[in-house]
Amino acid sequence: MLILTVFHKKSSIVYSLYKTYQKKFVLQMRGLIDVSDSNEYSWEIFNSQHQKTHDSSLKIDVAHENKYSKIAEHSFLNDLKPNIVIYKLSNHDTQNNDILRLDTPLLNTLKQQIEEERLIDKLEIDLAEAIFGKFTQAKHYACFSNSFHAKTEVINSINFDNNTQASTPSKGLLFSSILLKLSDFTKQSIKKNKWIIVYVSKDELCVNAIKDNSSKVYYNEYLNNDSVLQNELTDRITALIYQLGTKLNGISGIIFTGSVGLKSAKLRQSICQNLEWVGIKISNKLNLENKSKISKKSSNIEVFNILAEPETFMLKQLSERL
């Protein structure tokens, strides 16, 4: 059985093809489509060893109602012929807490929610609709990113220009995937302990407090281009970790992720130095090498640096459904 996972990032589309083997999902290939240019998309394909096998571009008809229809029609995607397709969707309706069979009535409902501003990302639906219409023989499923935050306290964001804005919980599938991978790096019980995930990219900061394997407190803000270079960001993240840790009444570990969180040893070091007074000790060597676990054995709180994708938890949800 061939399974295609599809999810939309801010300026790219990621899709992966898996084959089921002895109740496991074995990666066959992965595609990355850069959609930041509205007139032309760049398209890269990688094999199961993560080696690039194709690199091309795709001209886009900007006047077309669904600009992703050309992607679905392209042989790179169309020739895959999956038996099952799973999509990541961001939905405000927290009753969608599980994987759902995606059909025409549900697609129409989600499109209606776009008009009611209950759906976060219209592009996700455009992409799902384009692919849904192409693989008519496949079974289609939707995983909802916000279900992880169904009972979450949201802290309002204070931007760097001091304007307050309401946070919108997101990245639930990504954070769920991180918790799945976390068990590879700690002997502590993931479900019974308390964790803080710090997601930092070039333009976004998310800090999520997790207890009993579910989201409890969430903070999000969009950053300007220079924010990640400022000491103010380090101080803000430090303060948020302390604030959210207080709400949890202590934490077992801190997990850094996101493009900046994963790559910036300096950012991680500065934050951990600010928190040395609570017993955090990291290895400078492990931190500089961007290892998955960077805290010392003597540290009161474990510190991790974990790369994950939403598809890990999407596949877990599918396996429980099948």
C-alpha cells in the first residue's frame, strides 16, 4: 500500500510517499515545492536516502482559480498513484480532534469555514482540493493541526513594536511529532512529565507548555526580520519559559525546534545560561554540534534540539485508524 502525506508550510509544500511494510511506513521519496514566487514554483525531489534526484521549475497561471491545480496534474505527483492521501489542515473547530475521512461534503464544509474565518489557512484547502480531485481512486484523510490545542490557555502576544495581538494556536501536529521522537532521547515518561517546546524561525516564535501529553499553555508571535538577532528575543524566550514553567509547577525538559531554534547554538546557549539558576546545564560541545540532546547528566532539566515534521504524527493517526 502506498501512502502520500501532504502538508503546506508558509512558502512551501512538502509531500512524501511511504510504502507499508510489516505494519511500518517506509519512506520511498519526498518532494519539496517552493511556492514563494507566485509566477513560478521550484520543485525538488529526493529519494529515500535524502539525495536529490530532480530539480525543476513549474510556470503558474496566476489567473487560475486554484493555483495548485498544475501541481496536482504534474507527472511528478500524478505518477505516484497512492492508495491513501493524508493532508494536514489547520482548523479552528476543535471538535475535529482526530483523523477524518476527507470527502466532498467535508471539503465543502471546510471551504465554508474559510468564509467564516474559522479556517486558518485557505491555501491548505486549495492544495487538498486540487489533489483530491486528481486521485479519485484513493482514500483521502485529513489530520487537524489544532486538535492538540483543544484545551489550551492562550497568552496574548506582545510584538516588538509593543502592540498586543491574540495568539492563534498552531503547529499541533508538529509538536505531537516532536513528543513521539522525544522518547528516543530521554528515559523520562513523556506522558507523565512536563515539557516546554520552543519553536523559533526567522519570522515566528511559538512557546508551548505541555502536560499529560497535551497542550496546556501556548504563546505565539510573528517576528520582524531582525528580531532573531536581538538580545530582546533571548530575554523574552527566557521569561516565557519561566512563566509557562510556573504555570506547570515545574518542567522536566525544554525542546528547541524551528529553523532558527535548531541551528542557532548561540541562541540556545544564551537562553540556557539565563536559566542556569534553575539548574539547567548544557554541554557546549553537544550544543555546538546541534545534537538532539544537549544537556549534561547533572542538569536538573533536560534540554533537547529535535527536528520533526507533522507527517510523523499524521502517520500514527492513520495507523490507529486503519
